[in-house]
Amino acid sequence: MRDRNIFLIVLAFVVIGPFVQPKVIITEMLIFGIVAVANNIMIGYTGMLSFGQAMFFGIGAYVAGLLLKAGMPLIVALPVGTLFVLVLSIAVGYFCVQRTGLYFICITFAFNQMFYFIAYSWTGLTGGEDGLPGIPRPSLLLDPVAFYVFVAVVFLACLVAMKRIVDSPLGLICQTIRENPSRAAAVGYNVKLYKLTAFTIASTFTGLAGTVYAMLYGIVPIDQIHWLKSGDFIFMTLLGGTGNFFGPIMGAVGYIWMSETFSLYWARWPLIMGIVFVVVVLYLRGGIVELIGKVYGSIQRAREAP
Amino acid sequence: MSFLILSQILNGFATGMLYALVGVGLTLVLGVLNLPNFAHGTLFAFGAYFTYTVANLTDSFYLGVLIGPLLVVLIGFVIESQGVRRLYAAHHDYQLLFLFAIALILQETVILIWGPVGFSLLPPKFLAGAVDLGFTVYPKYRLALILFTATIVVALYLMLTRTNVGAILRAGIENREMVKVLGININKVFLFTFGLGAYLAGLAGGLATPIWGLTPTMGFDILPISFVIVVVAGLGSILGAIAAGILIGLAQSLTTIWWPEAANVVIYLIMGLTIILRPQGLFGSR
Amino acid sequence: MISRLSEKLRSLRTMGLSMAGAAALATVMFLPTQSAAEEEVVILGIWPITGPYADMGPLLDRGVEIALEEVGYKVAGKKIKYITRDSETKAGTAARRAQGAIDSEGVKFIIGPWSSGVALAVTEVAKKNKVMYYFSGGTEDITGKRCHKYAFMWAANAWTAMDANLKIFKKFNPDAKSIYLFVVDYAFGWTLQKYVEKLAPKYGLKIAGVDRHPLGHREYSSFITKAMATKPDAVYMINFGLDAISAVRQLYNFGFTPKKPVILSWSAGVEELVQMDPAMRANLQFGTNYYYTVDTPGNKSFVDAYKKKSGGIPPGYAPGAGYGLMKMTLLGMQKANSTDPKKVIQALEGLKGKNFVGDFAINGRNHQTVRPYFVARTKPEDKMANKYDFATIQDISSTEQPRDLNQCQDIGGF
């Protein structure tokens, strides 16, 4: 399916969404949609599975939250928060890209744990376990509809930006690195540098999503920087499908929708989530995108059959 | 102060041996199957719960510890043959995530079977109570645990170095392809290894019940620690897993003297430093 | 040209199908927004059904149901619609669920959850949406730093609790001189520690040492060794749930109990005791917001109704909290003869009365419910009348937090 068509579907969803679901749910779907697509720049395009993206999401939220509380306007708080995450991700990423595979997973996890510990202990700054409260929204965005429009605009802008990046030569090189790192190196690419770039880009957009999240409830809770959140991000990305740029959006939507719906009906609903995940990993590795493709394909075939 | 340090060393050693047991199982599976078993923690939990149930049914802690882990092996066999085996050809990440999902499912299954409320299990009468060692009073059970885990570790080491099965496992860790070429049924080897890993996890879980009790989330609680041990040890190194387990246990207990709040995070610092400075682990060769 | 036209048509058709697909998907996800029916009041209970406190959720809910059954799901001329959501003990997720329920179900009153960290997020949602919020838990910020007109607290204030524990411990152990503190390392623990350090000298108790441990910690051997080296007359624990149970278990392993007592200063009572073996529970003093043997009007019927639902297990603090929260919310509605949150809040401010925990009074300035805190002592196994006869209440105390220590400067308006 052509990218432009998929983009139109996404656009339709953004417009129709708030009419069929509570605004807060769709808002979260968009915010985490940014994270999932950004995460895919690492997983799907470059072949790096990070178990620590929550640290960037959380740090973005904390920094923006603190700036907003200090009275900074939105136009300062969000960019500064994002910039902070960008610089931090270069430093953290430098160490992480030295290793691959299981080691990469473990070191991103270790960094996540360390930042979680800092957030937890530095209660003067972050509020610790109690979270960072009292984050104001600019008066323009106090209305839930206005805030939603703002989030939608940020979401679409991030999509466009990230699409540009992955369609550029950088994106192609990352995919080459995923396919065969030694060949890429043999051809002359500085593999670690490209991995660091992908890491930084992905983490920066994740941090940006975090800065927006800070205004959603007016509080930054500590669970947004916990390693289980990093696991959620991975789940969203894989659920949607790592082979397609837009796939992870559906993953974020699907994950939040399942979590909201299943929790209404059964106390042991995480078991169902686990089963869904097992099915995806065993049979539907392309995620929701693959599922849609299969359904679409069988409809196509049914129509063409004499 | 020196009494305090001595007793903390003993503490660290005791918990370290338990960590080592958990780590050894994980490191075997990682070494032979090249599989990071994210479900290792829940196998630990099932070991604890099976031990609890058998111990209550038979009124014998010893029988619980004997039979409980064997039941966990069955679960391990099912996971390997029905699930993991299909993913050997798939990308590393998918194996990992499959096991993570299995861990989620198993954790909820624990709640379905035993309920969400935690339990306690007392050590056997013979090992109950504490003994005065001079520099500190220490629970008999923890001392027994050190001896017992040491015995298991020695038995494991002997198995790996002195038996044919052990030789095949060590060969599998070194070079999986070669083992296949030599005509050995690699599927059986994988199944056996996964089962052995499950057994060790379950055994650790059962042995831990008198100190840590039982709760449905105990699997996810121990999972990060087990990976820290494996990374610090070096992939596939059994001796390394034991040394790393003890090191982690000591790090936690000694940190408690000066910075108790950091008792948990110090192990991630160690893991991070190991990955950066000596990625093959303290004892690994790859 | 015709081929290009047909190509354009085909791509238009694809787009059309795509939009239809999107609309179909949206319809599948459709969650109709219901505003509450005219004769209905919607109350949300947000409880931990999954996650670290999954065992508490069902118990809290059970307590709520008993309170609702007592009034036949009706109050102030309206039907009560009680809905629940899973907090997962994740503050961000709970905030989303609370907000979502307010948007889609017309929730006007929220009770729960269990964890203080989550409550601090839910209270922000309540404030923003102007719905009344009643919480029972440890953090004093609900009626302190983060107080607002819509939030109330049911559990006794931290000061009240620590005062009760120390006062009653010294009363029953007059020769005791020193205590060693285990403190869970986060804001709530530090607050309780601060209060203990202020109050202990008043009761002639010295603090032999303090150790802070991470929340969720399971391995206490190092802390116990340090504590025992100072030879205290008791170990005073400022922690709860599995942390407390693990520490108690290991204190027993090390032989500290039953020779010397352990004080669980902020305990859930039955819920924690039930997870311990009888030998482990010997010589424990615990402070709790509710213990089921209290002799007050209304308690017996609550306990009997609860035992029917629980298969014989008596209620501990968790069901007591669920029951208490709903009772107080209903009481406000009855007194105001209205289900308008503003009227209910005004009716509750300054309200005094007596219910299943004893005498209560709601402080109008910070919305703290001043009520008794129970201190009980576990019984030896041979003195237990049945397997749930864990303890005897030694005494109760409801000393209110001193005004100068309360950080609610201005509760604000509606």
C-alpha cells in the first residue's frame, strides 16, 4: 500500500479518533505513536533493540515539566527539553553502541535503571516516587480540544520529519547496517557512528514526546521512566510491525486500546496481552501491518477469482 | 565496624550463592542455545510455588525441594519444544520477546492457580533458628544454603567436566555447528539444556522460599539480577556465573553499610561498567 | 490518457477503500460517551487489580460493595452506578484511566487507589476535572502540600499513626529504651521517620540507628545484622506490604523475634499477617488503620458481611479502607441530600460522627479525617481461638497532627 494512502488513513484516524474515544486515550495514542515510530528507527531500520527508551521519555518530561513550572513559555520548555535529551542521548548512546545484541539490550537496560534511580532519589527535583506535580499548561491549551489539536499537530510534524530522515540516504545506510554490519563496514561506513546517529534521532523524538506528555495530566509520574515502560515501547513497536514506517503507530494504538479494553473484563488481562504477543512473535512477525496486508490480499484474491 | 564488615561479607556470600544458582542456569541456556531466557525468572517463581505446594501436601520441606524443581523442568520442556524451537531460525530479538511474553503469561498463571496473595514457608525444623558465630548471630538455614548450593555447584561442575553429557554441553557452548556435524542430535541437547536451566532456576526458587517467601511477582523481581550475573560472568562460563553471583551478593550487602539506599542500583553500575570495560565478562572468552 | 485516467480511478478507489477501512476500524473501537442518566450518580473505584499490589484490589472492592449493599445502591434519591478501573499501580496509567472514565462515564466521585504515588496523580486529575476524591493511604500530601478543595483523606495522618505506635509501645513495654528503625526509602518513609525522631524522646525512647532500604527490597540480612549489633529493645519498621513481611521473616530467621518485639508501624493488619507463618508472627506489635475486633456500632455487621464474601477470612485494613471510603462518600451525600460534588464537599467539611472505626471528625481546613489509629499485639499460637485470631487491640489513639506541621496552606476554592 502506498505510503501516501497510509498517511491519509493516519490523518483520518487523528481527525475521527476523538469522536469515538475519550480524548485522553487518543492523545496518549498519538504521544506514544511518536515514541513507537522513533523506536522503530532503531529496531526496524538499524536492528538495535533498546530496553531503555523510557529514560529519554521520562527525562524529556521532567525537564519540560520543571521549565514549565518555573514559568517558561511553551516555546522554550519543549525545545529545551528536547535539546537536553538530544545531548544526553549522544552521551549515553556513545557507550551503548560499542556493543551489539544482548549486550546492547543489557547496557541500555542498565542505563535505564540508573536514571530511574536518580529520578527516584532526587526527590527535590523530580518528586521521587510521588512524581512531579503542578505542571501548568499555557492558557491557550487549557481546553481539552485545543490541547488535542496541539498534540495532533506535533504528532504529524514528527511523522513528517522522521519519514524524511528514514527516506534519506541515512535511512538506507541504517538498513544496510541492520542487514549485514560487517559488509557495511567493509564498504567503508563507520557503523558505530551511524548507529549512534540512529540512536540519537530515535531518543530525541522519544524525549520530545515526553515533553508533551508532561502537560497531559500536569504531573510526571515515575513509572514513565521505569524499565517496564521501555518494555511497553518495544511491545508497541513490534505489535504494529517493524517492517513499515507507519506500522508502530498502529502498535501504539492497538496496545493502548487492548490495555483499556481487556482491563475492563478480566482481572488477569495481562495474560491475554502476553498471548497476543506470543501470537505476533510466532506467526505474525510483521505485526498489525502484516495482518492488514493479509486481509487486504485475501479480499483482493477473492475479488479476482472467477 | 570490622564485625559489621565480616557479617556483611557472610550475608553477601549467602545471598550470592543463591544468585549464583539462578545465574548458572541462565548462563547454560545462553551458552548452549544462544538464548537469553527472559522467562528464567518465572521458572524460579514456579519452582518456589511447586515447592510450597508439595511441602504443604507432604509436610516435608525436603520433599518439596526435591519434587518442586522437577515439575518446573516439565514446564521448561514445553516452552522449549513448543515455542522456542520454532524461533531458532528467527532473529535473536524475537526469541527474547517470545520469552518475555511467556514470562508475562506464566506470572498471571501463578495468580490464577495460587491467587494474588503471598505465602510464607518455614525452613525445616532442623535448620530453623540462628547460631552464634561470635562476630554475629546467623540463621542456620542460610549457612545450610551456602553448603547446599556449593554442593550443587560442584556436582554441576563435575557433570560438565567428567561426563559425556557434560562434554557435549561444553562443546555446544564452544561451537554449536561442530556438535551437529559430529552427528549429535542437537534438538535433544537443546531440550536437555533448557530443562537443566529450568531445573536450576526452580531449585533456586524452592531453596529461596524460607528467606524470601512467595509472591507472584518474584519472577520479575529476580530477572534483572539474573541478567546482571550472566553479563558480568561472561557468556557460557559456569565458574564465572558463580563468581559473579557472589560478587553481586557482596556488592549489595557491603553497599548497605555505607549507602543502603543504593543497594539495588549498585549492581547495574557493575553491569554497565563490565559491558563497557570488559564486555566478554570477567570470565568469558567470547 | 485513458490508461492514466483508469490508473487515477484505481488509486482513488484504493484511497476510498483505505478510508473505509479506517472508518471501520474506528467503529470497531467505538466507545460511546455516556453522560450519566439523570437519576444516576457515577462513582469510580480505581484499584490495583494487576501489578505489585494485585492482592489488594479485590479486597478493597469487596469492602466498597458491602457499603453499597447496605444502602441498596441508592443515595439522595439517585441510583448509584459504581464502576472500577485497574490502576496497575502505575501512576501514569491510572491517571489515563481516571480521566478516561470521567470523560466516557460521567464520573463525579473517585475513591482509591492503594498506592500513594498513584493517588498523587489521581488527585491532580480530580482537581482538574472538579470531581470529589477520597483516598485512604500513607501520603500526607493529599491533605498537606497538595491539598485542594476536592480531595479528602480517610486513613489516619502519619503523625497520628507514629504517635500511637510509640505511645502504646512504651505503655506496654515501660522498660524499653531504644529502637532501631528500618525505613522504606521514599518520601512517605522519610516523613514517618521525621515524626518518629520528633516523638520518640517524648516517650523516653532513643533511636539506636536508622537504615533506609529501597522500596520493594527483599533481602534484609545486612540491615538486620547492623540492627542487632546495636542491641535495640525493638526494631521499629516504617515499611509495609511485602517489604515488611520479608523483613519480619528474616528477623525471625536471625532469631531477633520472638525474644524481642518488632513494630510494624504502618500495617495492613490481617492482609500482612495472613502471609506469615504463625511462628514468624510471634511478638509483633502493629499499628493499623483498621483491625476487625474493634467494638463499635456497625463493625460487627461489616465483619459478618465481609466474612460471607471472603470465605471466612476477616477484613483487614484494605477492605476496611474500601468500606470506609464509600461510607464517608455516601455519608456526605446523605447529609447534603445531593450528589453534586460541591454540596457533598461542603457537607463533609467539619462533619463529626461515629462509625465502624470509632469517633471521627473531618477537618474543614485540610480535609483530613481525624479518627482512631489502632495498635495491636499478636497472640502466641496456643492462645489463638481460630486461625484468624491473630491479635488483640492494645489501644487506640487519634492525636491530630499539630497545625504547624501540616503543609496545607490554602485548600483553595471550587
